[in-house]
Amino acid sequence: MKETFIAVQKNGDGDIEKFKTSNGRILSYEQALHDVNEGIVIGANVFKGKDGEMYIRGNADGDPTNNLDQLPTF
């Protein structure tokens, strides 16, 4: 069964460090990158930033409430 991100954990700078999935798993950013790339987690995608690093963002659907930065924290 596919999972989605339902909550995030942020560092002191407000950057997302961990993700909680709909199955209750807690993923590091690195594991979340892998799971999104593998299609285990849906509703998000991976992109390469201008700095060359890989990042996760929510799929654009016109609903700002499900933006990854807007998810509840845990």
C-alpha cells in the first residue's frame, strides 16, 4: 500500500529533517528521498536544487494546505 506524508519534524532553522508517513513510519530526509523515488511514498517528488542537492517537495495540486511545510509537526 502506498503511503503519504502526514507530518514533519523541523530543525531550528525551520528546515524539514524527518517525515511521518500515513503508516506511522518516521523517515529521515535521506530515507524519505529514497521512498519517494521508489514510489513507496506518493504525493511528493524529488528535484535537484540549484546547489546540486536533492530535495523533496509536494506535488503541485493547487491546495496550499497540503504543502510539506504546512503539514503538522510531530
